[in-house]
Amino acid sequence: MESPIARRGLMLVLSSPSGAGKTTLARHILEGQGIEMSVSCTTRKQRNGEVEGKDYHFIDRETFARMRDHSEFLEWAVVFDHHYGTPRAPVEAALAQGRDVLFDVDWQGAASLRANAPGDVVTVFILPPSAAELEQRLNVRAQDPPDVVKRRMLGAGNEIQHWNDYDYVVVNHDVNQSSKTIRSILDAERVRRSRLTGLKDFVQTLLSEL
């Protein structure tokens, strides 16, 4: 049952080294949790199965640079020679309306979001069970050539070094259990006192009725 107390939406940020499962976990969290996915802009090419406007907004570097220079991104970063950025306007509108937004970004994006909206951001870092498991997942995924898999494994160490910057850390041994843990985090953060913009009026009304 939805709470009668108005609240401000939150930004739930998931980060991990590539292949640790954050994209799969994000899909689980989106199912029936009343949260919507932030759709980033990217300059990388569209992969098989990806849908424009759902997975990413695929734009060229000139368009990206114009949006960046006009402060139209809430955060942006360069990852493996590709540019990624979160459009500012739709996220700010969602939070003001009490809607939650899910982010699948790297540590650079998470740091930018924390800096730009510290009170709205909840960060979760996803760790793989082991380095061997991480490499196996990257090879099974088979979306990247071997040289890119090797680069991603080298980059994983740099990404993992930022685990201590996050509010929560989840070791992804099992997707279902990890999803359950993240949903619990989301439930708790939704009732954080600082986000309940209607709490003061609710309490005053409650007291007046006693």
C-alpha cells in the first residue's frame, strides 16, 4: 500500500566492474518496484538487441559535446573511449514528483551524481564472487572480442578500488538474493525521514486529531 505521506524521489545508483551483474540486477529491480530507469546518452554504437530510447539514446560526439557544454547532463563520463551522460531535466522532474530513478553507471558517474545531488542519491556497489567468475561471465556474454574482454578485466581492478565510496556493497553470489537485498535497501531509503516532504504536515494533522 502506498504511503499517504508525500515524499521526494530518490536516485538509486548501481555500479560494478563490467560483468559483475549490475545490468541483470537493474532489470530485476525494475520489475514491480515502482522505479524507472534513467536512460543515458552514449556515443558508442548500438549493440544487437538494444532499443533506442530504452537502453540508451545513441548520439554522435558533436551532439554530446553540445549537451555537455549547455549543462544538460546531470553527470557524464568517458568509459573505454565512449562518452556517457545522464540528461538532467527528466531526472529532476521525476524526483520532484516523488518518483524514483535507477542508474546503471560507473564510479565516475556515481561520484558526479553524489556531488550534484547528495541528498537524493543512494549508491550500491556490486562485487563479483571472484576474479575467475568475473572473467567467465565476460567470456560467456560474448558481446565483445577477446582484446576488449582483457581490457575490461584490467579495468575491473580500478573500478573495484572505489567500493569504499558507496553507501552499500553487495557481493553478487546469486542474482535473486542480491536483488532481494537491493530491494530491501530501496524500501528502507524510501522512508528516510529527510525524504518525507509531507511528514511534518502529516504529524501536525495527527496531533490535532488526538
